Amino acid sequence: MPVQLYHHKLSAPARVVRIVAKQIGLSLEEKEIDLLSGEHMKPEFLAINPFHCVPTLVHDGFALWESRPICTYLVDKFAHGHSLYPTDLRKRATIDRWLYWDSGTFFSSLKAYYMPAIPGKSFQPEAAELFKKNASALDESLKNTKYVAGDKLSVADISITVTVTLSTAIGIDTSELKNVQKWLKQVETDLKPSTWQTLVIDPANGLADLLKSMASKSS
Ligand SMILES: N[C@@H](CCC(=O)N[C@@H](CS)C(=O)NCC(=O)O)C(=O)O
């Protein structure tokens, strides 16, 4: 059975899943959902995911949404024991901690900055300050470890990399965070060839351009 992934090419959480799949050599049947025209609200997609968000995975009749559990499911199912999400309970718990932090705190603070632009309002500078505070905490933590959860690249690095690179694309400057910058270079090196440009940088810039055009319409 093919593993299907409903996604949008500019969606940050969907890109995290696509990068993880590529790292473990898993070929996905990618099905693009046009969020801008409201395809995600059509009955066909709502029947798969009543929460109408991408990424949504369908594997053998099993539907799963939320990017981070999709990533850990894929590694466990198709690359069990891989260092991206190892089986050791404490290593796994540490990775989970970073995934939850990204979802609940870090990426959330970035969304608070840019989401108001989507209905045509403006970016929220005070949310950018909170994001930068969170990025500084990440920088502090990366003083002690090569990767966010220890000495090996994990799904948490991929998730957080997508968050940081999107923030840069939309104009939040974290270039002074030297540990973060060094870690990003390391992640870039560790990703499979062409991934950095095609699944990290280009779509982050694409989303940034879209957001800027939407935000500017309100002024
Ligand atoms: N926490 C979710 C966020 C998913 C999400 O917000 N996806 C956006 C695209 S980036 C979406 O599908 N928006 C349309 C909607 O939720 O109706 C995840 O990590 O998968």
C-alpha cells in the first residue's frame, strides 16, 4: 500500500514530514491540497481529516494528522530504531520534549507573528519579540549539544529547523545566535542532497512572499 501524504508545498509542518520521509528513504505518494482555494474544506478531504489541516497521512486505511506524530510514526514504522527517533526511552522522551516545545511554544510564537497577515492584517512585532526570546533559549541549549536532543540528528532538529528558517525568510533576524547558526549549518550538511534548497529554503521564501503580499494588501 502506498503511503499517502496530503500536503501543500508551502506548508511548514508538511515540509517537516516530507524531509523526514526523505531522510529515511521512504517514498510518499504526495497529494497536494490547494489551501488557498479551500480544497481542504471539501467533503472528500473532511471525510479523511475532519480537522481539515495538512499534513495528513493515510497509510493502509489509517489516517493521521499533526506533523510531529506523523514523523515519529513514519520512523517507527519504516525505519525502526533509526537515530532520527531511536527506541531508547530517555532519548525518545528528550526528542518528544523538543517536538512538543516546537509545536506548543516555538512555532506557536512564530505563527502569532505571521498568521494575522493571512486575513490581510499586519505582522505582529510583539510576537516576534517572544519568538526571539524562545530562539535565544534554543541558542543557550545548543551551547551544550551538537543537536537539539543530543549528539545525533533527530526528527526534532528537522522540525525546529523548519521553524527557524521560516522565521528568517519572513524577516526575523536571529543571525546573532551563533550556536543556532552553527547547528543550522550542521543540519544542512546532514540532510540528503538537494533537500536544504528544495524543502527548506525555497518554500520558506515562497511562503514569506505570499504572506508579505497578503499583509501589504491591508495597507
Ligand atoms: N499542528 C499542525 C498544524 C497544521 C496546520 O496548521 N496546517 C495548515 C497549513 S500550514 C493548514 O492545513 N491550515 C488549514 C486549516 O487548518 O484549515 C501540524 O503540525 O500538523
